[in-house]
Amino acid sequence: MPAHTDGLRHDWTKEEVEALIALPFPELMFRAQETHRQHFDPTKVQISTLLSIKTGGCPEDCAYCPQSARHGNGVKAERLMAVEAVMKEARAAKAAGAGRFCMGAAWRSPKERDMEQVCAMIEGVKSLGLETCVTLGMLDSDQTSRLKEAGLDYYNHNLDTSEEFYGAIITTRSYQERLDTLANVRDAGINVCCGGIVGMGEDLSDRASLLMTLANLPKHPESVPINLLVRVEGTPLSTAEEVDPITFIRIIAAARIMMPKSHVRLAAGRENMTDEAHALAFLAGANSIFCGEKLLTTPNPAEHRDRQLLSTLGMTPMVQHESEMGSKRPAVPEHATAEHNCSKQVEAVS
Ligand code: SF4
């Protein structure tokens, strides 16, 4: 197989990816597991803790999102949280064992006054010894440099779907603008968190195209959130056709095979997934979850359910040093990983 200088492939064709997704299920799962075990301990799951620092009233028109001000009964707009209020949440997360604290804002892009406040949040959270992640919408190179200076470790900005299908989902920002933001994030030396959503009416070709675009980026995103659409009443996608779990698991497995060293995250949509579907997703190579009873506005499994699920599966949360990209480390003592925190979450869908 052709390889890039990082030893990973960045030259996938859509036909190849379609064929990969459509492999006989046992073959696809075997290949995904093989890949996963080369780079990660398959018993470990990274737990992501997020806080919505600015909810609702977003000017963008993402058809899946209840935070868009353009959808009839969208979420009520709130102001950007005060720095101290964010610090209180971050301290609580740290006390409960969180290693990374992610903050999401429903913006097209941050304004100057917002940047100052968000940078103060990043500096504060960082000073607690937590990794930092934000999702703020589109960024220019000046903004990414400032976030980097403030200590930002990760930036989330999803492609959502294929370039071909994108116009059916979002009209207020272009696919290229998303790619430009991702390039600015990379250029600033910030880790990239970027994935998409399954179940918005896209077909196999679109799913293959999304994965191809992600894997063919100059560097694979360190985190690849794969969301299952949460059909929220009042949004244009509230009646989208449901995707069966096996179809969803196939996308997880293909993502794992194509981006072997990335954390593939089971993001939105877990609330309605059975324990068995979760188990299959982990077997397919998912090794990160959002945890907490609420995403931005949609439900997520309760913390106790996740803890019970991991316990049933004999899996444990990753500790911070294990959450580096593609890091396969020796197992750490059980007692060191058994505690984890789940606090208020946001969908990583900006
Ligand atoms: S997904 Fe993000 S950018 Fe799109 S409407 Fe929702 S908050 Fe705004």
C-alpha cells in the first residue's frame, strides 16, 4: 500500500473506501481490530468532558442543530459564560479525575471580545493541569495563533459529511471554509479533532467521501468523532430516516482502519444505542466517548450507565499519557484508571 512520510496512508480513493465499508462484516471487524491493536490498548477508552460555554442563537443553518437561530423552536440563546464560572466547572471536572476539558460555543466564528474571554478560559483551565479543547466555529490564522499562545491543545471543527452532500445540510459556510479553518489550526500547531455525522440522508458514497477527505488530510486528525444523528424536533432533519446500528458500526470500523493512530470517538447519538451496539463499536475500534447526561441540548447516557457499561465490558478509561495519538502503552494498575468524570457535554458539531 502506498504510504505517506508519517507511514500512514493519505491517498485513499472513494472506490476503495466504499469497498472497505461494504466488506463482509466479519472481515471488516477483523481488519479494524487488527489495526486497533497495533496502536492502542483495546481495553482503554478515552473519556472526553465538555462544557457548553455559549449556547444557542447560532447564525449558521446546520440542518441537524437545535442551536441554530434559523430553526423555529431552537435552543434559547445564552451569553458567553464568565471565566470564573467555567473555572468552577473545570475544577470540578479535575477533582473527579478528568484529563481533558473541552469548551464549545455556538458561533459562526468568535469575535474579538470573545477571543479575549476564551483565551482567559484556556489559560485558566490549562493552569489546573488539564488538557484544553475548544470548538468555536471558523478561525483565521491570527485567531489560531492566539489560541495556541493561550495554551490550547485541541480544536474541534467537523466536516460533518461529504463535500458532495454538504450543500443539503449547511448553506451558510462552505466546505472549503471548513478545510481552511482546519489548515489554520494545523499551521498553528494545535491538535485537530474532526469528524462527521451519520444519518442525515447521505448514502454510502457520501460516507466514503467524508472518510476519504479526513484520511487524505496532510495529517490525520488526532480525534475523529463519528456522530449518529440525533433527530431533534424543530430541526429540518427531525424526520430523517434512522440508520441501523450495523451500518453505523461499519463507518467506525472503516475510520479505524483508515486513521489507525487517531482516537475514533463515539460522539452524539449514544443515548439510543444498546450496550451491544456500544460493544460492537468498541470492537470496531472506537476508543473515545463523550460522557455526561446531556450533550449541547440532546440527551447522552447517564454517567452511571457508562461506568456500568465499561465495567461489564472489562474496559477502563485511558489516563492522560495514554490519550496521545496512537499510543500503545503498557497497562496501568486498575485503581489508577477506574475513576473518571463526566460533566456537562456539548456535541462536537460546530
Ligand atoms: S452545528 Fe455549530 S455552527 Fe452549526 S448551527 Fe449548531 S452551533 Fe451553529
